[in-house]
Amino acid sequence: YTLLVTASGVLTIYPHIAELGFDPNTALTPIGLIGAGPHVIAVNAKLPGRLNIIADFDEQLKTFVVASSSGREPNRFVLYEHATGNFLPLPSPTPWFKPAEMSVQRPVKFTARDGLELEGYLSLPTPAAGGQKPPLVVFAHGGPWARDTWGFNADAQFLTSPNYAVLQPNYRCSTGYSNAVSKDDDFEFRKM
């Protein structure tokens, strides 16, 4: 079950929708529905290969605002009517944007000096003439108790435009991983 305090202050219980994300700065403000509830499953089936988050919805759970992005495109928004399964695209906040011209963000795995396998994301520019390898920018997330995830990253796109490769590592202590990555060695970063 998902518990939600609506703007009117009413506590509502929604059975098996999804996991509800909250903005940590405003305790009970929903920032989106994620997970495997029936509404999210229906949206993902209609918009495959994208990161889809239900950003807002009505209290009857009939109409949803979906934020949909990819590694090459920032959020675009659609209205989803659950009863009919129809999607209505909302006007694009970035009509000038050309996803086909953006670099592709790829998940990668790499091994630390001590043998621990870590993950990250690599964005590559358009191949240079002569097959030269581009210079690499390591774009580490803040934290350390944070992590990078797959999805559009404006900074990485900016850096790949003048032919830099961008690596976004989820280094030791990045959140959301096993204790081997997140807690072993009491966060001794020098062992990375």
C-alpha cells in the first residue's frame, strides 16, 4: 500500500500502486511514483526503453502526468488516462532539442585496484576523424552518499559536444549497492 497526504491534508491509502518517492526537503511532498504497480507497468509498456516516472495524478487515480526521459533526451511530459490507455503529449519544454544529435549514455563496469567491481556510465562523443581516442573527463557525483543513474545528464551532454568522453563512476560508498561497495572498510576512499 502507498500512503499519501494530499495537498488538502487528507491521508489516502492506495493499494499496490508503486513506491512513492519523497522530496527530502519537504517531508510529505510526493515527487513521483516509481516501481512495479499496475499504473507504472502500463506506462512502461507504452513508453519502452525510457525512464518513466509518474510525476503527478488526480485523487481518483484516473489521470496521470508522466515524465519520460532517456539517456539522450530530457523529460518530456504526457498525460496518461488509465481507463482508456490513451496518452496525450504535452507541449515540449525544449522544442529545439534534437535527441539524435546527443551522445549515448552507456552503463559500464570496471574493476578497482583491490578487485571490487564497480559500475558507472560512459558517454562518448561522435567518433573523431582518424580514429583518435577522445580525452576523458571523470565526472564524479557528489556525496559520497549519492549515486549516478541512467538518464539524461545535461552536464555530460555539454562535455561530449566538444569531443570529450565522460565517465560518471559510482565509486566506493555510492548508495544503493551491496555492503561491499557501500560500507566495507568503513568508507576508506584510498582503497578505490
